[in-house]
Amino acid sequence: MIDDTITVFWHDRMLDHEPPAGTYKYPSSPMIADDERHPDRRERVKNIKAMLDHALPEATEYESPERATRDEIERVHDSEYVDWLESFCADGGGRIEDTTTGANEATFDAARMAAGAAMAAARTALDDDGSVPYALCRPSGHHAQPTCADGFCFLNNVAIAAEEALAQGADSVAIVDWDVHHGNGTQEAFYDRDDVLFVSAHADHGSWHPEYHPQEGSLEEVGTGAGEGYTVNVPLPPGTGDRGYDVLFERVVNPIVREYDPDLVLVSAGQDAGAADPNARNLATRDGFLRLGEHVRHLADETADGRLALVQEGGYQQSHLSFATLGVFEGLLDRRVELEQYGTDDPFAWLEEPTELVDSWLDKAVEHHQEYWDLE
Ligand SMILES: [Zn+2]
């Protein structure tokens, strides 16, 4: 069972990754006078650490991970791709063709550290020491597919962590992905398998590149062969907020994970469903993320003897990400931190969500996934 501390797996090397600047996440344009730093900037994770150090100092422990080895990475990724990524970064990196994904000379090493952090978090969960493991990964991982980088991701941290859990003796792993983007890389890694359940709720952004991101994240992508039914996609409409995410878990995520009954719950914890995130149009606040933290803690307690590990994915409004992630930690720890002493609360919680629209989309998801799961 979980106690009242968080173990954050972190290494400063993950700050050294920096994608190329441009017009927001895109290449430079003559219409923009000064290039903007890429939205995957190091302040994202620095601010999460700063929030933890101020809001939950007595409840936070840091551990330094080991880099994932080549063999561990190749449980998920093809060796040709890993060769390419290593030499691309060794040559200085740059933008990958016409995508929004780019690297520098530190990216491969940082990505190995991030994957190692996710693996260490999974091992800690299996060891049942009571503390909640949180891998504060950068770069993120859930868009990285076995054969390519995508969506600011290079190595699929949560997939590599799931494989590590299976290698350590777990029989089944449930991955819950609440990042506002579809975890297409994770889906791809386990699409034909039933030993890893993948549940992703995300904005309905569809495919964003024919070569690097062909997956749609649609209801219809349910897995193949032995994996049929074990990929569960739930597209959400723009404006989905705290209430919508709560209903999503009550109606879809919780019953499916309970029915699957995994040995370990892994969470792709991207807080870019946050209101004001520049990479999405959803409206979750610190309070909503607190509920998400509660939901996954309870799910792990009910199904996996409390074995739970979280892996950082996206979140790009660099101030709000720390408030949203504080909400996650508060939910995990079943406590609420009084922030007034620091002069601010969630600074973006001021828009109402379109509840009828959200409910109608969730009705469609429930109806679709009833083919495989006992949903109401
Ligand atoms: Zn995302």
C-alpha cells in the first residue's frame, strides 16, 4: 500500500536536451521577428521540481536513475532506429525532417536517462516500498514508436518501463495515458498483445504526419490478434475540463482497469490537458489533476496491491505545468497543500467546460468499448 511520500527519479542530465528554436514548435519563419524556444524547454521540469521543493519538501525524496542499456531500450525499439538516433545526436542533432521534433548533442543520453528513470520507477512500484514512484522524464516518451521519433519523444519511457516490469516478473501491466495527445508510440509497441493494457484519453487530433504519426487515436483502433480489445482509445472534445476527466475515469478508465486486474498500473502523466496549455485546448486545472491522482491511486490499490508508478509526459505552459503536477501529487498523497503562503493558486482556472458536449463524446466511447468491456 502507498504511504505519504513520493520518490522522484531525476537526473540533471535531462536538462541538457534542447530542441531547435523556431516559430513555436515549427521551423523559423520570416513572419516571426525572433525565434521562440521550442515548447519542450527545460523550465518545464525545473518548475515541477521547484513546486515540489516548496509545496511538499517533507514528502519528496529524489533518486538518481541509471541510464537504460541498449538491451533494455531494444525491448521496445528496433536496433536500426537506435543506431540512427545515437549518431544523429552525436552529429549535433537538429530538426528531424519536417517534423516538430528535434534534438541536440545531449538528447540521446538524456533520453537514455529518462528511460532509466521510468524503469527505476516501475521497479520501485514492484518492490512495494510504499512510496509513490514518479519518473520526472525529459524528453518525454509516449509518441516514440519502435522505429521512429515523434512528437518531441525519442525513446518510449513508459513502454520500456512496462517491459522492465514484465521482465521482473509481473504478468500484466495497465498503462493509463491521460496526456492530452494520443500515446501512439505506446499503442504501437503493444498493439498485438494482451499482457499490456493501454488506455489513452486524448484530444481528437488524429494523425499529424503520414510517416511519423500515422495513428489516429480513434475509437476504432482497438488492437489486433491477441491484443484486440486491449488498446482503448477515448477521444475527448475541445474544452474537456475537470468534470469531464472525472467522468471519463468513472465511466471508462476505472471499470476497464478493474476488469483487466493488472499486476502494475503505469501512468503516462502528461499534464497538457491543463487550461492554457499551448499544445491543446482542454481545461483541466490543479483540482482536476488532483482527482486524476486520486483515481490512479485507488485503481492501483484495488487491482495491483498499490503497485503504481507515474512517468512524466507532456505539459507545455511552463508555469501551469507545475500547478497541474502539484495537483497530481496531492491526489496521490490524499492531501491538499495550502498555497496562499506562496501568493498564488492555479492561475488558469477561469473557464467553464462544455459539459453536454463532453458527455455525448463519452457516451460514444462507452457504447464502442462495450464490445470488449463491461461498461455502463
Ligand atoms: Zn502531450
